[in-house]
Amino acid sequence: MREDFLHYLWKFKKFDTLQLKTAQDELITILKTGDYLELSGPDFFNAHIEIGNQKWAGNVEIHLKSSDWYLHNHENDPAYKNVILHVVWENDTAIFREDNTEIPVLVLKDYVRKEMIDNYYALVTPKTWISCEKQIKDIDEFVFKSWQERLFLERLERKSKFIYDLLEETNQDWEAVLFCLLAKNFGLNTNGTSFLQIAKSIPFSIIRKESFEIENLEALFFGSAGLLNAEKEDVYFKDLSFRYFYLLHKYQLERTFIEPIQFFKLRPDNFPTIRLSQLAALYHKRQNLFSEIKNLKSLESVYSLFNVSVSDYWKNHYQFDRESAKKVKSLSRSFLDLIAINTIIPIRFAYSSTLGEVIIDDLIDFMKEVEPEKNAVIDKFISFGVKSKNAFESQTLLELKKEYCNHKACLKCGIGVELLKNN
């Protein structure tokens, strides 16, 4: 049993909702299950539930065992103060609020049909990861390499669709498109969407005008991210706040909704404060970045072009009001490898395509200079005897898994067709 299954059951109410009772023997009526945001904090926000004769509005937390509440240290986290119902599979201990009242508990296993549980276990029972996992390592090398080149081209074409959409939104401004792409990838998986929204909320013409003062860029980025909303005694925080509201008025900018910035589970060097400061430093130093990227010939030239660090304040801070040991915090080579993979290569491909130029061989050579990604998909292929020596090979394996293996599209796959030929 996994917690995500319980999330599914609760979200879609896949259990007997009639005569629901808490472990404390009070009737439960679910008026609204809440919003499943998959962020740090409780699992479901703004649920509406009637417990006994009292209507409650608040959050719902879900665990396999009620004791997981203490295992995860929720009792010390203010984000969990508004939990109105604790949904569990097993109720092995009582959970109390600060005022010593017990949090109501719903023991879900008492209300889920056996058929639902059987179907769940049938679904998660281990199966083959990819259909050709026992044969893929024996595929003819020429066939495999040719198919990888095709996969790489397909991957770039797929990524280009997003770039062309940005091009339309920015009135055909490639510098603005690059800014949006870089912002998204500076945010990584955790904050990528939020960073992209920040970039879209600030016309790039303003970035151009204000790039000569790094503090103004940081003010725009941090303010748009909602990181300047609190009251703090920090002098730099106050300066950025003043600059941000001045720039809002100067350019008549409208404040738009940005998904909340997350710090949870991030290493300090990946904190959004650090990444936004590095992005500001980059545009403070390089006003015409796309013009320079178009002509990059090697990975070393990427490292040189993106040789920036945080502003002075962030050299001894990770968050406002909290001083830390001094550290330059330059963009690391491993981070720039990701920028090369996810930003530089795709935008160069898209740009050359608009000009009718074919540079795929140059991009493949470029990618072969980059270290391969390290993730669960690549590790799994390694276990089948397929190793990646560079990012070109790892990128093609990711494309293979996502677009072919996951869809059982073996008859459209060069590897699958080759295997069928041999049978």
C-alpha cells in the first residue's frame, strides 16, 4: 500500500461515503475534498467537511499510519495547524493539536471495497519496464545509433513547439524567448513554472532598460515572485521593496498571479533566492545574450559565457534576514550542463529551423561534450546493459522511454522493428 493510492481514493471519493464515521465515532459528511496541490504542507487544501454537527473548512492530511504525523514532524510545522481531518489507512496512535484537542481521524480501509484494493495491487504488481529489456543490449550498433539520431531530432522538434509559442507571445523577440526559457530552467523542476510566470509577467523591454542596475533586476524578480511581501528589518530587503514598487509605478505593471515559490526539499544552492539572483547577475552582465548564444561552438564557451555569481548580498545569505557563511555561489558546471541541454540546444535548433538551416549534426556533436544526466530512467537502462556516455545518448533514451516505451509503440520504434525482423 502506498500513500499516493490513498490520495487517489480521497480525491475521487473512491470509497463508501455513506455512514462515514471518525475513529472517535462521529459522523462525517464530505462537502468538498479540497484542492490537491502536491506542494509542501498538507495534502489537500480548503476542504469542507461536516463532522458531527459542526461544519469545518480547512486542510486534510493523509498518511498510511496516523503515527506518520510524528514521524514527519508535523507537530512542529505551523503549516499543519489548520488540519481538520487526518485520513489514514491504519490508526495506530492519537494525534493532538496544540490546545490538546484530538484531530479527527478517518480510517479509510474500513470503507474501501475489496475489489478496489485488488485492482490496485494488480496495477502496481511489477511488470516489465520496457518490452525489449532483455534484448535491447543486443541490437545492432548501427541500427541503435541511427535510431538515437532520429529520437534526438524528434525530441528537439517537440521542444520547439513550446519555443514557437513563446515567440508568438513575445512578438518574435528571440532575446525575450531566451529569457523565458532560461528563467524556467533556472527554476528547475520545483520552481520552473513559477519562474516562467515571473519572466512572462515582466516585458523584456523593461529587463533591457533596467539591466544596468542589478538591484533593479533583483527587485523585479523577487517582487514578482512574492518574496518581498512580508515586513522585515533587513536593509537590503527594504531597498528591494522600495525599488520594486517604484518600478511597478514607473512602468504601470500589473501584478499577476505567480504560483508560490518553493524552498521545500531544495539544497540551499538551489534556493529560488539564489537562482533569481544568478539570473539577475546574468542579465546585468549580458544584455544581448541570444546574439552570443547563436554563435557558441563548444561547451567550454557556455561555461565562459555564463560565468556569473550572485550579487554581494547573497554571497552571505540564502534567505532574507538570515546571514550565512560567505560563498561566491557561481553557476556550477553541472547546472550549466542542464542549461545547455534544456535551453541552448533547443533554442538554437528552433532558431535555425526558422531560417531553413540544418544544424542537427553540429548540435549532436555539441551534446556529446556534455555529461549524461543521472536519473532513474537512465539508471534503469544501465541495468539492461545500455549505458550513456554523454548527454546526446541520455537524452535519446529519455525520449525513447517517454514517447515510445510508455505507449507500447514498439511497431513505431526502430528498435522494436529491428527485433521483429529477427524473429
